[in-house]
Amino acid sequence: MLSPFRVLDLTNQRGLLCGKAMADLGAEVILVEPPGGSPARRLAPFYHDQPGPERSLYWFAYCANKRSVTVNLETADGRELFKRLVETADVVLDSQDNGYLAGLGLGYQELRQVTPDLVMTCITPYGLDGPYSGFKANDLCLWAMGGFAYLTGDADRPPVQISFPQAYLNASLEGAVATMVALYHRETTGQGQQVDVSIQASVSRNLMNAPLFWETSGVNLARSGPYRVGLSVSSGQRVLWKCADGEVSFFMWGGKSGYRINQALVAYMDEEGMAPQFMKDLDWENFDMSQASSELFQQFNEHIGRFFLRHSKEELFKQARQRGITLYPVQTVAEVFADAQLQERNYWEPVNHPELGQEILYPHYPCLFSNYQPPPIRRPPLTGEHNQEIWGRELGLSPEQLATYQQLGVI
């Protein structure tokens, strides 16, 4: 779907998913790495726990379907080579520290002189301007500065970080969408532009209703652990429950949906003699969740929690489907892999890694299109795997020139 476009991907771990999303949709995405490879190639975890630049599972996840060239942008010859490559490109993706490329004479203003309709997307911690624009930050800093850490964790403990770099991933996908919007604008007007993605702002956009509570009521929603927050400031309404072999997600509803769902759960509990009388007698049709007391929720939690502990995730999920109860298993990665729905949609695709002598299953594309068949997933490129193809055959460098540049540390 994006096959007419060539994307030069200079991102590090902050922005790798941006180029991956475009590559999955058919864009030709070329990783532009320093000699020796991107530092992101050395990020754990590693295949079979054996470190190496061609064994990073992080790299595998976010660089499939891309190609790779190496070039030292801190050399004059390297910058000239890169500019020649920019002449062939539609998009440049950058997530280096703010001002790094501009300091090399490779900022947007310089590159647009090479390709006037270029779209250049910059993913930086706080954006290209403002009082924090020169600050350095890792994912945890940005998760905190975007406001999400305050909401993540248990109420009686300090804030926590989600175990995977969510701030980077949020910003990368915001960058991919914004880049495609800029490409659409270019196709209709002929004008390229710079896209400025703030990772902090990308995190803040995902706070859901927390900003609205502050705007309308002057209230900071707080960490609530396994309890629902947002119906009221603090309801004590549990969302995550232990069961016989793990956890399930379920919360009670109000209104007409709640009338049907809550009654169905009470009937299920009653069949096993575990529904207390007050739940059987409650007027669920007129039950107002927002007015329910914390004491009432504590009683719900006690009886429902005891009932769930008697059953496995699969038992509860099967009964929920049959009875129309909005309950879902909290699946482990192994259970996600075995999930019948994903299997039916051919979500897992074997990808051959000749350098490892192994096939590895990759998650396929989450979106299916009626008029577009994505190509098979290509394994992530080895460091500089396409130097000969791109610097040599495409840009015309002779084998002797390539060898000289390699000796000089240019590629």
C-alpha cells in the first residue's frame, strides 16, 4: 500500500516501530546505521540468551521487513553519500538527540535542498522546541513526564513503569500516522514538511479520561491497582480477579447492560450455591453504579472473588461467552500464542533466519485488507547487508570505492 515510497530510517530504539509500521504496509524502509551497526542491535533480550548484534530479539521485533546500509555521518564522505541517498527518498525518520543531524548539516532545512518535497519526521523526547527541547530522557523519564507513571501501580505504593518501553512505542506509532498524513498532504499539494513528534505528548494523549477529571472537577485520578477508576474518583470496584489458574478481567456495569450482565453472573453463582441473598435481591435494573458505596463493592468483591477462585480461566471464559457476561482471561504470552482466534487468522508467520539456522515465528500484521495482500515477512537485515546493493549497484560505487570507504570507516 505504501510501495511507491522510500523511507530512510535513522532511528534508534525511540523510533524503530515507526519505520516498521510503514514497512509492514509496503514502504521500502532502509535502515541507515553507523559502521558496526545501530546500538539498538545490542539491546536485550537475545536469541537463546546469547548476546550479539545479530541476535537481539528487540531488533528482530522492530526491524523486520527493512533493509540496512551503513554509513558514518560524522565524516564528510559519509554525509555526501547520505545526501545522494536522500535524493532517492520520500521520507527521513530521525529519533537522535535534538539537533544532532542539524549539527552535521543534515537537518531538515539542509535536506530539503536535496529533495524539496521531502517529509522528515523527528521523534524526540520533548519535541523540537520549548524549554525541555534540549533535555535527554529515557523511556521511564518520558513515561513519568507524560503523566502515566502517576496512574500506574497500586494506591499504597510508589508509581511503577510498565515492563516494556511504552513511551517509545506510543511515539513511534504517532510518528508513523503523522508521516503518512504528511505524505498524503504532499501527494495533494506537492509540498513536503517536517513532522515534529514529542514522546512526552504522545504519552499524555493516552491518559484517557484523567485530564477530563482534572479539567471538570480539579481532581487527580490516582493509582488504583486492580480496581476500576473513572466511574467515580475511587469506587473500590475490582477489575482484575484471581481464579484457579491465573487472573480474569471483569467489572460490574450499571444501566441496561449491567442489568443483563450482573444478573447473568448472579444466576451463574447461584447455580453453585454461591450467590448471597443480597445480590439475588438487588434491583439490578435500577442499580446506579456511581452511587454505590465502597462497602457494597467490598461485599461484591468478597463473594465474586470467592466464586472465581473455584474456576479456571477457560471455564470462566466459556461460561461468560454462553451467558453474555463481559469476562475475559488475562492471557500469558504462551496462551496468546495458542489462542484459537489468532491461529485462525494466521497471525503467526514462520520467518527463516539462515544466519541462525532456524525459523522463528513472528506476529503477522494486525490489520487485514480486502484489496491488499501483504508480502511475506522478511527477517531483519544483518548489519550493512544491503551496502553492495544500494551503495554499489544503485548509486554506482565501484567495488574498489566500497573497499576504500570501508577501510576509511566511511561505511
